[in-house]
Amino acid sequence: MLKRTLLLILFLILSISLFSENDSLIFLENQFPCEGFYITGRDIPNDGGSGIEINWSFPDSLDNCFLTVLRRDEFGNNSVVATDLLVSSKQVRDVSSDEEPSRVKDGIKYYYTGILSKKIIDENLLNILKEKSYLKNGTYIFNNDTFYVTSETDAVISKASWFNLSRIPVLISLIIIAFVFLYYLNLAKSGKELYIRKINGLDAVEEAVGRSTEMGKPIMYILGIGYVTDIPTIAGLTILSRVSKKVAEYETKILVPSYDPVVMTTAQEVVKEAFTEAGRPDLYNKNDIMYITQDQFGYAAGVDGMMMREKPGAVFLQGLFFAESLILAETGHSIGAIQISGTTETAQLPFFVAACDYTLIGEEMMAASVYLQKEPMMLSSIAAEDLLKVFIMLLIIAGFVISIFAFGFNIGLFKNLFDHLVNALQV
Amino acid sequence: MLKGKGIPIFITFLTGMIMIISFFIPHKPFGDIEKISLTWYSIIAGFTMLLGVDSLIGMHFRKLKRKDENWFFSLVLIIGFTATVVVGIIETVRFGTAFDERSYFTYIYNYFIVPLQSTMFSLLAFFIASAAYRAFRARNFDATLLLITAIIVMLGRVPLGEQISPYLPKFTEWIMQVPQMAAKRGIGLGISLGALGVSIRIILGIERSYLS
């Protein structure tokens, strides 16, 4: 009887010990081949704070392993930064975000530990690790899976930078650009005449509006699918102002189907102001500047339908266009409207050139308001742009010549020079 | 003293300068300005959407009321709009999101909106053909050059081109990487400088046509 009881107790002790061994961490000396693997942390440079960058170096043999990064703060609180990252990703950032604003705080010391495993890490293990105040560097076993714990990084403190040093080349460019613009502005103020070349597309504005009026048809002005924060849309709105003024003078009708409600309200104000300036506020009809939809092809369908029904005599396509550009331009062409287009999207320019009568290519669109107004102060900015263009061209030629000497003739001095040039221009 | 258009011009100048400064200074309060202004923009855009809907529905209601030509399509639009909004609200209440796999809103999106979008997009193929026909007509030297280049590029991109000559795909690649890319980058530089010019003109108050 006693023997039986003792055997039962022994069996129970053995079972409990085996069971508990399965669910607890067992520390082993280095059995998982992790030589050369270590992690480091540093404050993210040139940022607004609340961000730490964790980097790791590793031998090629660990390429397909997974890494989990744990964080401990100076108060002893543990948390998980990231789980199951592929070791080959080399880096992870521990940053505060909108979802987790208090993740990393400036001025607090943080310590990071990496958990290297061959399998995706177990949720139970993660909870156990989070509860440990300190993990000794080495290999562990949990549920028969082996994983390696790196040594903790040195204390890392995040802080906000007062200046983004990586943007120094931009600052230098800004100073040069501001200087050139101010120089030409002064030149314009002193009364010097500045030249702007002929832009056929803009000269045709009057012809297009006049033709439409003669035919008794409205004018359609399409601002594309950009938002009011996009420069092409802003440029399109400035051209709309001039076109609307002409429309008011000719006492005809302008239709502006819009993709974005903010653009629609802005366009309404622009047209209203232009009609008032032309002395015909009575002709302004708010309902002629209408919202269609914010769906790209829904917008194209809506505008196409309107074109087919209203048959405008002139169609202006000025703004930001993507795949719908040709759908709109070809429909305009099919109804026989005179079409003046302009966009900064280089991929859409060939479509406009093929389907429209006149196309403002990129910068011509930006210069349109200057061209239509021809005020000396406005012209000065175009002259400044041209000078900057010459400067950029010289820079390109210099880069081209240096690269020939550096890589064509393999001259070390030019290689260094080329590297410096590339580094200086990189942001 | 600031008055009339001076006030918006001053606000524009101030905002422009703050945005430029915030580009170089990541520290608070400058670092967050771009994010904050985008949030403001989203709020304003949310309210203007109401104006947009008012404009759209108002226009079609007027058409319906006056029994204008094609008024039936306005009726379709109003019914479609109302049905989508109602279904969207009901399904959001039912599933927590309108885009749940089981929701009728997802059904409307997958079986009405997506096919309609695809239909419009597929029209592009026919429009490309008609536009290409006009663009490639050899009327003058430029158009002829365009025609020849287009033929080379098109042939170089299909297996037939390789069958004609193994140099054709290479020549196509050269056209795309050298003359095409050079022109594209040239235009890109002009656009960037133009955008810079527009921005400076607006910030300094020289360009005022956007003001109402």
C-alpha cells in the first residue's frame, strides 16, 4: 500500500515537473547559432522627437529568422515594439503615432532587447517575456522551441531636433531662389521691360470664347481631378479667372463641372469675382459651377454626358488629369469644340497634344496668369524661373562632364567630385 | 492698416512663411503644423462636401421639376443617391461598417459601381485608337517622326519585334530611356520651377487672381 502511494506521488511529481517544464523558460548556453547578431538603438535624427530607431546587424545565415523587439523604460515598464520582423529588414522604428501618441516620450531612457527565433513567436511566450524585468543574453527554450535573446542596448533617449540638417541643400537652394526672385522683382520695379515668349494656347483663349459666343454655345471649363492644394489646380483656377472675365465680356455662359467640393466653391467665387470685375455680376449663375462626383470615372462619365448634351463651343481642360484625360478630350473633339488643355502630368500630355487644338505644356500652364496679365511684377517671376533653369542646365552639364571623367576615364578625383555633387544635391 | 484684400494676402503670406519654416524645423510647434493644417483641411473639406451634395442634388431636382430634356436620368441619379446613402447607414448600424462583406452596400459597390468604373476605363482603349490615328497621320515632318518612333516602340514591346530584329527591343529601350526620358525630365524641371514661381507669387501677394 505504502509502495503504491509512493509510486503515485512520484508519478505525480514527475508529471507536474514535466508539464511545468513545457511552459516555462529554460536557459541554455549558446546553442542557437547567433554569433555576429546584435542590436543597437539611437534617436531618429532630424525628427520632431518621440522616435527611436533600432538597427541590427546579422550574419547571412540568419536571413530567414524572425526578430521580436522588446522595450524597457527607465521605470521598469516592458512593452513589445514589434513582433516577428524578418531579420533581413534590418531596422524598425519605435515611434509615437496618432494611434499610440504616448509610445516613446522624449527625455526618458529606453533599453531594447531582441528575441531571435526561427518560428513566429508564441503569444504565451510574449506575455512571459513582457513580465520579466531582465533577460540574460543567451539561448532559451520554450515549448520545445529555441530562441535567442540579445543583450540589452545601451540607454537610448529620444529628443526633438531644432533643425533638419538633411535639408540644408534645400535651404541653400531656397536662399539662391529667393535672391534671384528678389533681384528680378527689383528690376521690374525699376521699370525694366521683361520679355515673355508667345504662348499660342493662351492667345487662343479669346478666339475660343468668341467662337463659342458666335455659335451661341456655352464654354466648358474642366479643372480635372485635383484638389485645391494641388498647384496645377491653383494654376487652373487663375486661368479660369481670366477666361470667366472674357466670358462675362462676351455675355456667354460658362459651365464648370467639379470633382472636389472645395474646388467647386473656390471656382464659384473665382467666376463670381471675374463677372463682377467685368461689370456683369447679373450674368453670374452659381448653378453653372456644379459638383459631379469624387469618383474618377464617374466624373469622366458625368462630364462626357454634359458635353454631349450641352455641346459647348469651347472646352478648357486646365488642371490635374490622369487616366480620364483622353476620355474627356476625345469627347470634346467629337462634338467639334475648340479645345485648350494644360496639365503638369507628363504622362497625360501626349493625349492632350493628340486630341486638343492647343496644349499648355507644364510650365506654360503655370505661366498662364502672368501671360494673360503681363504685369511687370508678375513677369519678373518668369524671368527668375528662366535664370534658374539656366543654372540647373549648367549643373546638369557639369554633372555630365564630371561623370564622363569619373567613370569613362576612371579618374579618382572626378569620382570624388561626382560623389560630392550627388551628396550635395540629395535631400 | 490691413483692409479689403490685404487681410487674405497677409494671412496667405504668414501661412506660407510658417509652412516654409516648419519644413526646416521639426521641433514642436513647427513640426506638427503640416499635419494640423491637413486636419483642418479635412474638416473644411467635410463641410464643403455638403455643399457639393447640395449642388448635385439641387441641379437634378431642378431638372426634374422643370421636366427638362432627359429628366429621367436625373430621377435615376436621385434614386441611386438616396438608396446608396440609406443602405450605407443601415448597414453601418447592422455591421459596424458599411463595407462588411455581407452588407448590401458592398454589394452595390461591387456590382454597380465597380462595373461602371471598368466600363468607363475600357472606353479609353477606343479613344486611344482614335487619338493615335489622328496624331500619327504623317502630315508634316514632326508627325512623321512621331509615327516612325511610335511604330518602333510598339514593335519593340511585342514578341513580333524581337522576331523582326533582336535590336528592335534594345532600340525601343534606348528611345524610352534616353530621348523620351530627357524630354520628360526637361518638362518636369520646367513644371517644378513653374510651381515654385506660382507659390512665390501667391505668398508674396503678386498673384491675386485666386482671391475672390
